[in-house]
Amino acid sequence: MDSGTLKMVALVLFAATYLALLAFPKIRAFIAAGSAAIFVIIGALPVEDVISTIDWNVLMMIAGTMGTVYLFIESKMPALMADVIIDKVPNVKWAVISLALFAGIISAFVDNVATVLMVAPVALNISKKLGISPVPSVISIAISSNLQGAATLVGDTTSILLGGHAGMDFLDFFVYNGRPGMFWVVQVGAIVSTFVLVVLFRKENQPVSIDQRTVVTDYFPSVLLSGTVILLILASFLPNKPALINGYICMGLFLIGLIRDFIRTRDASVFVRAVKEIDFFTLLLLAGLFVVIGGITEVGIVDDIGQLFLKITDNPFIIYTLLVWMSVILSAFIDNIPYVATMLPVVGTISSSLGMDPTLFYFGLLAGATLGGNLTPIGASANITGLGILRKDGYEVKASTFMKISVPFTLAAVTSGYILLWLIWG
């Protein structure tokens, strides 16, 4: 088929893929993989380009970090850390806020869903002891983990996607081209949104305490997780480093932890349990999306979307504003992973057309898409996970209940980040 027809078919297929991802979330990995196959079959992406289109560094980083986090959770170190924090606070209000902040700290270096799985059970135990509802605390933990997921390269899949696309390393999220990076923008958002939590929970003054601290069964996974962060930092200083070095680091330390567990227990089932904890559906989804996005880029659709933005305006501030708040609104209802994966090349096209550094738009996209997922119960995987934990414990949470906390929290964080990013990079 001619180039015009191919572009139209690719656009229809891309739109159908996105609608299917929204309509059938339980099979979205297969939808992405099937769509990728069709893109190759119709010639939108040459077969020989498929392997190079997939970002293997991103996939290996996610898989390795998931595995190491599993070992970390099994060691019970997160539960002990939470106990220590709770032991230092006087009442429920500060217990909720401290747990939310604690979840945020962990989530800057660990997947958001894993963070919720670590910290939410602590909130449940405290709530049962005091005879109060755990709903506000678990919601606060989920939205705080989402916020801090944008702070570092390894904090969230969206951050990993940005790092892979823009060639950013771990330290670039702290200082990039001589200016403060995304980490500091997120921390300002966290401080502002913490004041929101203080106001929301101002009446929760019941005393709280921990009778007995959790006993850590193994400190080695904590060393592995710390080692992952340290090695990613060190790797960022290497000249002419391999393209897959971050993936090698994350996968390598996970394998070291697995082998060490096997030697210690002589139980081969440790490999099976660890592999089960890796979210292969997410990995397949991302691999499929890389190919789909490669296809729409190849036929020129990404450039067309970028030009559509520029037809509205060529004012960088207006484009930045549209990008941030459009991302907030869309990510409140759709998964931010396919959205960010789609928009990253669009942002690059817009920046090139304007002849400007794309960093403002990259960070604005990340802030809007990651934080915007906090607005609704279905906007982020961490929210869905937190509400699933509550449901298992007998608490059905209405959207209105969730949004009484999430909306003011999110608006405070996004607005402060939006202003600060413009002041730094505008």
C-alpha cells in the first residue's frame, strides 16, 4: 500500500489498540503484543527493526528491580522500618502522615505497587488495634507512593521510560545540565501535599503505639537494593558505557540474591517463587508498545501529532501548560505507561520544531502523567492495589471517598511542580 494509506491504517490501528487497552485491562499485554505483530505484518515497521525498537535496558531494569524488591519484602525489612517510624509518632494523624511519607521515600527507589504492598499491611494492623478505618491511611500511602515514583530513574516505569528515551542516567534526575532535576521538583510537591494531609487529618488525635517490632529474617536483600541504587549512580559516571548497563546491574543483583537464597536454603523453589513475582504482563505490554510506537513513528504519525500541537500555538509556555494539564486529566482515567510511551517521541518532535531544549517538556510530561494518576481510584496501579488490599479486608471504597483525599493532594503537588519546573527550565 502507498505511504498515505499505510499512515491511515496505522493511525486507525493505533487508536483501536488504545481503546482496547482501556476496555480490556486484564488482557492489555496480549493486546499490545497482537497490535505490534499487525504493525509489522502491514509493513509499518520493518521486521529487521523490531529488536532494536524494543528498549531492552528498560525491560531488564524493571524485571531486575521487581525481583530484588520481592526478596526485600520477604526479608521483612520494610515492616521493621515502618514499625520504627510508628514508634516515634504520638497519634493517628502523624502515623498516617509518617506512613505516607515513608511509602514515598521507598517508592523513589522501588516500584509503586511493591511499595503499597510493603506499607499498607502496617496501616491495616494499626487501624485494627485502634478500632478505626484503615481507608484514609491506605489511600494516603498509595497516592504518596505515586508522587515519589517520579523522583528518580528507578522510581516508576514512567521514569524508566523517560530515562531510556532521553538518555538520562540516575544522577540526571537530581542535577541535569547544571540545574535541579526532577527529584527536587517532586520533593517540593511532597512538602506542599503533606500540608494538605495535615489539614485533612487534623482531627485524628488518637494515641498510637507498637507493642512488638518486626524481626528481620535476612539483611542481605537490603544490601542488594542499596547496591542497586549505588551501582546505578556509579554507572552514570562511566564514559562510553554499554547501552544495557543499567539493565545488567538490576538483573545481575537480582540473580546474585536468588543464587545466594538457593545456596542458603538448598530449595530450588526459591527460583520459581521469585520468577512468579516478576510482572511479565507489564514487560510484554511495554515490549508491544515499543514496537507499536516505533511503527507510528516510522510512518510519520508522531511528527503529525507534534505538528498538531504547534498549529495550536508556538508559545512554549502554552504548549508546556497544555502538556502538563492534559497529562493530568488523561492519566486520571487511563494507564500512564502507554500514554507516556506514546508522548515521549511527540515531545521530542515539538522541541525540535521549536529549536529548544526538550527537558522542560520531558519533565512536564512526567509530572503531569505520573501525578495525574492520583486523581482517581483507577488512574494508577498503586491506587488499584491499595483499594484491592482494603477490599480483601472488607472495606469497599467509593470513588468519592478516595477523591476527597486524592484531589487536593494531587492538585497541590502538580501545581507546585508545574510552577517550579517553569521557573527552572522555562
